[in-house]
Amino acid sequence: MKNLVFVADAHIENNARDVHSFRNFLKEISATTQTLAILGDLFNLWIAKKRLEQDYHSEIIDQLRVLKMNGMKLIYIEGNRDFHIKHCYQGDPFDTVSGDECAEEFDGKRFYLHHGDGVNVNDRSYRLWRRFAKSNAVWRLFNSFPLSAEAAIARNVEKLLKGSNIKHKSSFPYDKCKQFAEDVLKKGFDIAVIGHLHKAESFAFTINGGKKFLYSLPAWKNDKKYLLFEPGGEGRFVDFLS
């Protein structure tokens, strides 16, 4: 059995350094990884339409295709900067795409995967924005526009998201994370993994007599770290140094 790897919040932009770094990461883990789970916001903005796919999107997606062709399982959980990824990329390159949550089995343990943007229930403005922006009605309206209008909307949304949610990004919601984890882990999961909060943290719980864990992923964009599970071991955060 090979490894299980988690990464989140790469926020890759049209920047050669970002693309080069993430492609090298994918190449490095290729020989030792059974499953790669990307928990959202791979790109700074990702609207799942082929005609909006730019060269830097394609470079990363093509590298993911190579991993899949070589037998790696690929999971994607949509983040707050992702829109309708399942519509376009389930099956190519991802085996599984979820707009909310996903369960995965590894080494005899049940994993619960979530982007993490639902953890802080006090962030009401974001929750309203998510419900609106990801609605089917908005998606149908967006698809009615010509390419030039779609591209302009995408640029404006990307600018809007860059300066959003400052209040709730300023501190880590420890209490909300613990409550979220306890609620999830009581449902029979052994480990919960989330992104979005941009900080590497781990919490251990004893529930129904068993030891269980929550892992919060760091933002790849900032830290170049990922979460690694090797067969028979607990999760650990690993620095990507290449």
C-alpha cells in the first residue's frame, strides 16, 4: 500500500513560479502516493468551463492526468473559489469531485473530507455569498453570456475574493473547529481533514473510547506543506523543499 496525501489552498495564479512549484510537487509524490486529495482552491479562481481554461490551468490539469494514468486516485473537494468543477472535470482528471464533502477509506480508517468553509458558522456573510454564487440559477445565467462577458465576470470575481472575509481570516476558530470535528467524528469517522483556514493544526479526541483526529491543512500558497499518511502511521505535515 502507498501513501495518502492531502493538500489545499494552492491558489495558483498565472505565475510561472506557482505553476512550477506545484507541478514539481505532483511529480515528487507520484511514485509513493496511492491517493491524492485536493481540498479546494487549487487555483485562485476556477470556473469549470473549458473555454475559460488558461495555459496555467492546463499545465496543472495535464500533470494531474499523468498521475491518474499512472494509477493514482485523485479526489477534489470544491472550495470557495471553485465553481461547478464536477460539471467539467469529474472523470478527467479526478476520480471523485464533491461540491461539499466526501468520505474516503485508507489503511482501515474512515476519513471525512471537507474544504472547511462551513466550519465557522458565525461567518454568515460568506455563507450567504456561497449559497448565491454556487446556485444553479447563477450558473445558468453565467452560461448565457458570451465568452468576453464570462471572462470579465471571472476577473471581477477574482478581485472581489482577494479582499474578502478579512475579519474571519484574522484568527483561527479553534472552538468552531473542535465542535465541527466532534460532530463529524461521532458519525463513525476516524479522521476529519479540512482546508480553507490556512493553518496547519491537529486535534486529538477520545470519542466512544477511540482516539480520533481533526487535521486543518496549511495553505500551500503560503507554506508549501502537505499532509501525509503512510500505512500504519498517523498524519504528519511535510515541507515540500524542491
